[in-house]
Amino acid sequence: MPKAFSEKRYESMSYRRCGKSGLKLPALSLGLWHNFGGVDSAAAAKAMLRRAFDLGITHFDLANNYGPPPGSAELTFGRALKSDFKNHRDELIVSTKAGFRMGPGPYGDWGSRKYLLSSLDQSLKRMKLEYVDIFYHHRPDPETPLEETLGALEQAVRSGKALYAGVSNYDGPRTAQAAPLLKGLGVPLTIHQPSYSLFNRWIEKDLLDVAGREDVGLIAFCPLAQGLLTDRYLKGVPKGSRASKKHGFLKKDRITPEVVAKIERLDAFAKARGQSLARLALQWVLRDPRVTSALIGASKVSQLEENVKILTDAPLKEDELKKIDSLLG
Ligand SMILES: NC(=O)c1ccc[n+]([C@@H]2O[C@H](COP(=O)([O-])OP(=O)(O)OC[C@H]3O[C@@H](n4cnc5c(N)ncnc54)[C@H](OP(=O)(O)O)[C@@H]3O)[C@@H](O)[C@H]2O)c1
């Protein structure tokens, strides 16, 4: 029998409404892109999932291709669900996606109805679930009609294999097109998953406004810029860090002297506020209520424990936000 989860798990996390839907997400959600694949320690992965849930993190984000190898993060997650979360399915928000290359041939990539619906079935099998809470189209497809892709999301919801529909990596104009189209099909676009961090502010151009206007919640991925917005790379590339790993998506050449100088300035500012840079970066992403959740990754339990401390950190004031802008310059 697995150890019971903490009875206090809902006491400190804050849950934020996703757009104007009934769905609430924890301020911090956990993504399984790195460190949950077949190449990673299953015990470490399970420990992180368990600790996350104990800390009130109810939302776990996956995609068909997370691994490596592709699909293995869903297998890891499915096994942990079976062994440790059996009686807690109704307390979890599980998401998955399709849209990047997953299989060979013309039906294993992009945004056709054929690919999306077969991929969702495969994801459910790997996780041994009857439904996911959120099913996303992972990236825009320049060739498939948007109506077809969105029709597949609608069918996923109508069939009961997904409860909510989402898109990821769509720009402002495409999101402005997608939201009313999906609504016209009778299924709201509940959530959008864009990248967003102190180092990557593209959504401020128009997506934030579109999401606010269309009542679409935003969940910001890579809020720590894959670990750059932490103290991880202040003294080179440590062993075991994402940038040190062959299959890691953070490449060493991103850690330029200019980037390190910015990290140092932000780190000093965070320290003066009495917090770590990771916490400052997460608070910053969540300062706008249109951002429902910050979707973090982790390689160890201690990172989760550190990051949830934002729940008691002092909110960022206007003059502090201005100062942060100047430090980024
Ligand atoms: N929709 C999309 O296209 C898309 C694309 C990318 C990601 N995502 C989603 O977003 C999730 C998060 O992405 P991400 O992992 O890149 O997010 P992230 O939160 O920006 O980076 C996570 C990494 O930061 C480091 N870290 C976290 N907390 C730390 C702390 N307190 N102190 C020091 N280092 C800390 C760890 O690096 P180390 O591993 O080096 O310890 C961790 O693996 C993914 O799992 C996935 O669900 C979606």
C-alpha cells in the first residue's frame, strides 16, 4: 500500500480560475517534458509526482511525445497513477497533447483529425486512463484547415475522452480565430499553453489581450526558461543539470556571458527581496491574472519545495516590476 497523501495538501496552494470556465488550476502546475522519460529514474519521477500532489499541485501536464523515448513519460505517469494515485483520479487535472512528430508517415505529425484522435487514443492507453482533463493541439499547423483541427478537439470532448479543449503555441491572431470557431462548434477553448518568462515575453504583444477578451485561460510553460532563471547556471553548467544532458532541450550555447550577466542582476534583486531567483521569476509570470498557472518542470523534490514558497512571498509591487524591466535591458 502506498503511503497516504498529506491531509493538509489543499491548505497552502492557491487555485486560479482558467478564463471564465469552471476549471481551477493550481498556481504552479508540473510538466513531465524532462526527467520523467524511460531514460530517467522511475523512483525519482514518482517521488516528484507524490511530493507535488502533497504540496497541492493537482495539475500534471504531458504530451504524446514526452520522453525520451517519445511516449515514455505517459507510461511513467500511468504507472505512478496506478500504484500511488488510484483513489485520487477525481482530484487530478491531467493534460496531454498532439501536434509534434510522434509516429512515422503522414499521420503522425501536425494537426489532422486523423492524427489528433488516434494520438489521443494512444495517450489514454499509455496512461491507462479513460479520459484526460485537457487535450491540446500542440502547435499550429500551417496546412490543415483550422476547422478540421478544432473539429477534432470538439470530438475529443464530445466523446468524453477529454473534458476541456486547449491549444498551444498559437499566436494572438490564430487564437482570436480559433476561440470563436470552437465556440461555434459548441465547445469552448478553455486554455492556451504558450511559453512565457522574464526572458521570453512574446505573449505581451497580443496573446494576453486575446486570451482576456475570449475568456481563454493561459498556462505559461518554461516560466524558468528551462532553469536559466534560477541559480543553476551562475557558476557554469553543473553535472546533472538540463544543459549538461545529451537529450536536454536547453543547449549550452544559450548560456552566453550576456545571459549570465542578466541572471546575476536578477538573482541579486531576488536575494534582496529575500527569495530565490526561481521564486521571483515564477511570481513575475503570475502577476497578471490572465495567466492561470505557471507550468514548471523539476528534476528534484527540493525544487518543488522551493518553488511553492511563492505562495507566501510578498507580491511584486509596481516599482519592483519597473526595476525588473530595467535589469532585463
Ligand atoms: N506546449 C509546449 O510546446 C511546451 C514546450 C515546452 C515545455 N512545455 C511544458 O512546460 C513544462 C515545463 O517546462 P520546463 O521544464 O522547461 O520548465 P521550467 O520551469 O522553465 O524549467 C524547469 C527546470 O528548471 C530547473 N529548476 C526548477 N526549479 C528550480 C529551482 N527552485 N532551483 C533551481 N533550478 C530549478 C530544473 O532544471 P534541472 O533539470 O537542470 O535541475 C528544472 O528541470 C514541461 O514539462 C511541459 O509540460 C510545453
